[in-house]
Amino acid sequence: MQKNLICIACPRGCYITVDLNDSGEVVSVTGNTCKRGDTYARTEMTNPTRSLTSTVKVEGGAHPVVPVKSAAPVPKGMLFECMKEINRATIKAPVKIGDKVIENILGTGVDIVATNNC
């Protein structure tokens, strides 16, 4: 089976073709012009991940919320559950860029960190 993707690993946006065997394992990747494209395509077919950005409520801060992001990509299938967890969170001011807002969200090993001061 073949899957066609547009690579998002770099600005080139290569058209990539991934050949899969009957058990869904990647056999080959073609069309990428850099190593990142190969890595992206293999990950996308076996365990897709995404970076997550949002905001978290702040108590006692100059602003009601602080922007946050995942320190690393999280499994795509867990995005909505991670967002529910983030939406329940509240942090007390002061908050500094890089502060861990949620550690190891939903057991993924990924921290949610502040991307601004508040």
C-alpha cells in the first residue's frame, strides 16, 4: 500500500510517497530531499505526533492567561485529552518563560511549559 504526504519538516514541502507492507510497516520513503523528510514520514505512518500550544489560567498575574507549549511533540491521538488537562490547569503568578506548568502531561513524558512571563 502507498500513502502520499506533504512533508512539514522543513519549508520545502516535499511530496513524499511511503510504501507500507501488509502489516503497516514502512518499507520505503521516496520524494524527500532531506533526512528530516524521511524521519517525518516514518513517524507519521507509525506514531504521529504534534506540538501543542495553548494558554493556561493565571491567578494573581498581570494577565488572566499565559501562553504555553509542549516541550516536545505529543502523540496525535492524545491531543484532545491533553487539551482537557491544560484547560483544567491554573498556575499562580509569577510565571517565567520556560517554567513547567504541567509536568509529564498524561504520562507522555512531555512537559507543558510557559512561553511568556506573567
